[in-house]
Amino acid sequence: MSNAAGARLHDFVVVASRLPVDRVEGPDGEAGWRPSPGGLVTALEPVLREASGVWVGWSGDAGPAPGAFEANGLDLVGVGLSAEQVRDFYEGFCNATVWPLYHDVIARPRFDRRWWEAYVTVNRLFAAAAAAAAAPGATVWVHDYQLQLVPRMVREQRADVRIGFFNHIPFPGYELFAQLPWRRQVVEGLLGADLVGFQRRADATNFLRACRRAAGLPTRGQAIGVRDSDGAREVHAAAFPISIDSAALEAIARRDEVRKRAEDIRLALGRPDVVLLGIDRLDYTKGILHRLNAYGELLDEGRLGPRVVLVQVASPSRERVEAYRALRDEVELTVSRINGEHALVGSPLVHYLHQSYPREEMAALYLAADVMLVTPLRDGMNLVAKEYVACRCDGGGALVLSEFTGAADELTSAFLVNPHDIDGLKDAIVRAVTISPAEARRRMRSMGRQVREHDVAYWAASFLDTLKQTPG
């Protein structure tokens, strides 16, 4: 089926800020596309293929819209953003307003009217592209905080389609959300959906309260009463914890070459008695400094043996944003201080890696680690915790996990901690290091079952099945 312009229409439309492919330049300067990593791509690609759907997103570069094209066997529609829109919408409103506000104001959000205007404009671009790609009666699934106005904008153009929205990051308590000058517009934008999904029940509860307080709407259980131009309807808000492709990760971790690489990593580290591991984007929400300070104090106090090392991977993130550059400087200074005070020549106690790695290397790092430290100050889910559990199919390892992650609701056999409590974090690390092999296996088996049974396919199916059953 095609629209008047001749573009193909689809019964299933995914709308996300980024496309599932990255633009690359070939050896002769020709443009091409390669699959991009990421949990959302892994989650939705099989659903998209099965439904012969289309993915609407931005390429990540400033420039004209690529329009409709095919790459990696997927139908895609590229939305174009100008350099000013990248600055004001993406770097401004998304990453300097919404991101810190929704993560408990760990950093101070900025409220700039020009950024908001860019957010509205760019959301209109995405909504128009989605509405143009959707067949009559299609399902449109919008993703994440960059596109909170899109559901209502799509509904205004296409009342015939069914609309879902999933928020991948936390949704804040109303006392924080109320700071947003455009709080009512955001709530009304989200309520264009038939189903609004969140990582945790607490996030859904926060949203329901925002509907009552910011928009004055009645709620009953998980339902919000909404009146549109075409009449009254109900929007439902609920938790759908996202997950990973656990079977694929486990298969990677079982490969002989990956297991050999894990052994090589421990050898390169000097065959320590215990390897602690942190893998994060370099972001102020991830609690990297709290973790480093706790580790440094444990070394000061002599509570860890002399042959315990920490490997901290901090993937580059938003390096054009000042807060991220300042965080990198502080992290690197803290790493240098710990090594300067405790390391021997040729044997650093913190191995800091400001790089990104492919899945095979990540799996090898997980296998090499005796204790995984996942201690964000706030996180929607944190898939690293689930990846570690999936890769430890040998039953070994231990997980120290922040209670402020969505993963903490599911991985209850981890050592749960409040990362703001440095003494409590230190105690949890010591307990994880000194755990008996039998208790470690018991804890990891329990978490392994959870991750295998509630994988990414389960997440996508549960959301889409609920959307299908939600009264329109």
C-alpha cells in the first residue's frame, strides 16, 4: 500500500529519536549505513521484521532528511535536523533539561524557551513522518523522552491509528516534574497515546499523579480519563520492564574464543585474586565517582586484599556538553589519586578505559569479573546488570546493584545498595568479594532464571499485546 506521494505505508511504525543504523563513509567517499548497537534496536528489530514495519528516526547528523530508504533489510524513514535543531532540541532541551530533571535533578536542569520551541518543532517533524508512513489502522510505537509530544501530534493527524509510548528513563515525582514550565504540554502530549509504558510501577504512579496535578484529569487505577476533539477515551499507564536478548548474549559468552579472551584479560591484569568491574556510559547519573570513592576508602582501610583490582569502563557520552566534560575530568583525577596512593609500579589498582567495546569484548569482561558494580544514582532500567547475569551462565560472579535502578525490582538476589551511602556501598562490596561459592551460585541462578524468562522479546510482546487490548 502507498500514500499519495508513492511512499509505502506500514501497519507497524516505530518512532525513536535515532535510526537503528549509523551513517558511514565508504573508502571512495560514498555514504552507507551500518547497524547501530543498542538495546532498543535489539528489542524491536525482530518485531519490525515480522510485521514488515518501518522505523522513523534521526541519523544523528545535522543535515537534510534522508527520507524513506532501506538498510540492513529494514524499511527506514530518516528525519532531518539542522545544526541549530541539534543544538537546541537534542543538546539543549533533551539532554540539559529533561535528562537531569527526570534523573532526580542530580545535575541542575536548564529551562530555556528557545530550547522548548525547538523541541516542539522537532517533535512535529517526527509526528508528520510517522503519520505519513502509517497505513489505516496501523500501530505506532513512540519511544522515549525526546519525543513526548509526538503521540498527541500523531493522533491529531491520524485518529485511526493505535498509539503506544514507552519511556526508557525514569519519570520523576511530581515535586520535581512540576519545575518544568511546560509540564501540562508534556503530559497532554503523552496522553495522545492509548498506552503509556514505564520501566517501574513507581514511574507509572508518578505519571498518573502528574496527570491529576498538571492537567487536572481524573484517574482510576491505571486509567486516565481524557477528552479529545472526537470524544472521551481512556489512556492506560503501566510498567513494562525492558530487558535484553539473554539467549544471544549467553551464546556469545559460551564461545571458546570469548572464554579465552576472559582468561587473557585476567592475565593482563596480573592474575589478581578478585576483579571488580564497572561498565557505564560516562554520565553523572551512573554514580561512577561514588563507586571510585568507596573503592578508594576500602583500600585506605585495608579491607580489601592487596590483590583486588577495579576495571572501570566509561564509554564516551555527550562530550560536547560541559557537565560531561567536567565529569570526565573529575573521574580521571580520582582514578589518578587512587593509583597514586595505592598502586605499585606496573600494577595499577584502577584500570580506567574511556572507550566503547563490541559485545564480544563486553562478554569477556563480564566473564573475567568476580564482582560487577552497577551503582547508578538513578537509572530507568540498567541493562548492564542483566547482561552480566546472562553472561555468567557458569553460575559464578556477584552483582552489587543500586536500588535506584529498574533492574533492582527484578534482580532481587543481587547485593542491593543505596549508592549515596558510601559506608553501605563499601560493606556491600566486601560482602560480594567474600561471598561463598555456594551462595554466589544460588544468587546467580535465581537472577539467571529471571533474565532468561523475561527477555527482550517478552518485553516487546507484553507491551504490544497490552496495547492491542487497550480500549481505543
